[in-house]
Amino acid sequence: MASEAFGGSAAKGSAAGAPGGPRPPHGRLVLPAGRAREAVAFAAGAVAAALALLCSASVLAPTPVPNIVSLPSPFHSSTSSSPAAAAAVGKDPRTFYDDPSLSYSVRGRRITGWDAKRAAWLRSRGLDPGSPAVTRRVVMVSGSQPEPCAGAGGDHLLLRFLKNKLDYCRLHGVELLYNTALLEPSMVAYWAKIPAVRAAMLAHPEAEWVWWVDADAVFTDMDFAPPLERYAGSYDLVVYGWDAEVYEERSWVGLNAGVFLIRNCQWALDLMDAWARMGPAFPEHAAWGRTLRAELAGKPDDEADDQSALVYLLARDPGALRWANRTRLETGYYFQGYWAEIVGRLDGVAARYAAAERGAAAGSAGLRRWHAEREHARYAAARDAAVSGAVPGPAGGGQKGWRRPFVTHFTGCQPCGGAPNRRYSRRRCAEGMRRALAFADDQVLRAYGFRRAALLSDSVVPLTFDYPAAQ
């Protein structure tokens, strides 16, 4: 989440790919050099900043199925005000919600039998637990601190970060839960995400996945969606990181906990319980800080942070195999890319996409038609087909190539007003955030007939017909 008071990962930042590349320091720490760079970078130290689609060769082809879908939630007059609807409240079959021992709190009673309870709830509401309408349903969770930002312009930046998430979720049918409350008062800063994610699992049994996204992360590819089919049946947690750095080196920055997908299942609740017990809501917190420093490579202090805790659970915990066997450390695309490696390349990325759409490739002319925003998934699939052969790099982006980066993460910039990483000036961070937000906003504005005048401009200009061929 945003700012040093609520959310974010303790150590995040540079993306490097193979074990060994240089990583940008965060205040107190300069990590050792000699680590080959790859996809994201991890800024070390104090509290961190706030917080394929099926391809078609032509827009005239059948509409592809998006990677992430949601159940429709139409408003029916009978559910809002009729006496019959009011009388029916509470008359549904009894479920786990009727158990007085149920607790949403991380310090409450442990939940058991969740998979069966969730399946029973789904069936009682006429939903098939194995249907795509359930297995591909995602709830995104993000948020920011309860109080206003300390720095000038911080709240405006958080608003723009929120707008970016709202745009992405609207285009992909994802529900967004944006939280501004500390659900466990002692779980502040980067630990605040765990109570929020756990509560979201219980509040949304209809969702198969809960997707945590730090407030300072920007969706810079509005077309791409996580390939859920890649994780079906095999993984319950997806987080950006490197196997060698976590399981062999046991590096405290071997993964980045600022963006992750977690399945709504008993395994995940058990992991959240074990993870939370290392946090400040529990008396073992200080002891865990000493253990993490002793057990994880490069950890500079006795602070028990969420990211180090997750590395420990995967690599050093007595039950590590239980956690590791269901976790995917994802590097196949920019699940969260380090902003300092990305923002300077966005002009080049945009130019290559425009060139692909101007070209003679099949479907490129169709991509230049005006179209309604609700057709976004169809055009996104066609655009992916058009750029796949023309723009190098993996869908979702990566350190190599020129595909749009899926998520650009402004670790170390502290947009809500905290002191940024000593390697970054406030101006560099501010310009980087404006570039990334404008780059994403251009993709949204196109359906409305406009684009930004430039990546560092707040002005918009109308698009010409047949854009970008005629500009």
C-alpha cells in the first residue's frame, strides 16, 4: 500500500534476472554488486513505498475470452427495495458465515476446512466451484494509509495511482477493493497487507484469486492479464522472484512481495497465518527479526519485515516444502518491474507499438478503427497478435525487448511523502511516475478519441482518424 504508514514491501526494487545483478540501495543499505540484472530490482532497507489473452489476427475474428473475467452484478429493483427481498435476507442456507467462531482478524481463531466451506457456499448460491466463472474470478486488493500524505502532492499521486488501477480493473472485469483502514492496528507499513488480503478471502468466497498490488505500482500494459491458466492446479501463490536467489542463496531480496496473486484456499489461509505470526501483532515479532537476520543472506538488521518473512517461509521454515511446492516465482513477464529500468524506455516502447499498427501486418488496419471501450479485450488480443512478430520481447514485458511492461513499480520513491531512496532524487521519481501514468492513460484515452500531448504533459490532444497511420 502507499506510504511508509500502510503497505508496501520492506525490500523491493531492482529487477535483475539472473542471480547476481546490482540492486539499487534503499537508504541504509548498499547491496553487494555482482548480481546479473534481470527483470525487477529490490530496493533494500526501511519501509518501502506505498504500497495471453487469446490472440486474433483480425478484429473481425470472434471475441476472445479474457484471461480474467468477473461475474456480472446487475442491479435488480427487487433486490434493493422490495418487501420480498427484505424478508428473504438471512433466509438462505446456513454457511460458514453463521459460525459464531468465524473471525476476520489475523489474531482470531484459525479457520479450518475452508475449501469445503467455500465450495458449499458457492453451491448454495447456485455456483459451480469448478466453472470458469469462479476459477477465473479475481479480486484486486490495494490501499493507502488512513491519514493524509505528509508530502506535497502525495495525495494527488495516490489518486492517480488509484485511477490507474480502476481503469485496469474496469477493462478486465476485475473487482477492486481499495482499503484505507488498518484492519489490525499493530500491523502497520508493509505488514498491513496481510490482514487486508485475509479478510478479502473471507468476504469474497466467490473469487478464486486475491491479487495484492501496492499503491505505488502502475499498470503500464492495459492489454495484458496474468496467465491464470499457467497456474491452474499447480500453484496457489504467484510472486515475482528468482528460484536460485530464494532457495539456494536464501537472499532476503530474492523475491518482491509488493505484488502477488494468492488463491482463495485453505493452503493460502494457513500461509497467511504463518506469515502474520512473524509480524508486529504477535509477541514473537522481535525474535523473528533476529532469526531472519541470522538465516537470510544480506539482511542488514533485526527488523522482521514481510518480504524477508516470506523468503524464510519458502526457504528455511521447517515446513518450507509445503509452502514452496505451491509457490511460483514468476519471471516470465514483468509481474512487477523496477521503475528505474523502465521509464526511460517508454518512448521507445510506444514508438514500436505505433509502428506495428501502421504496418501492413494482418489486422493492423483493423486495429486503427474507432471502437467502443467495451470491445477492449477483442482489440487487445488483436494488438498482441500484431506486435508479437514486430516488437521483440515477451508479452507482459521484460528486461529484454520492447513489449509494454505489465506493472511498473515505484519502489523507493515514497510518493506519499516519505524520504525516497538516497539514490533517487524527488524530481527523478516524480518524472518517472508522470511518465508511467501518462503512458498507461494514453491506452485508456484512445477509446475516447484522445491521447496525451507528451508523456510529461497533462494536456490531451484529439486523435486523428486512422491513428497512428495518420498523425
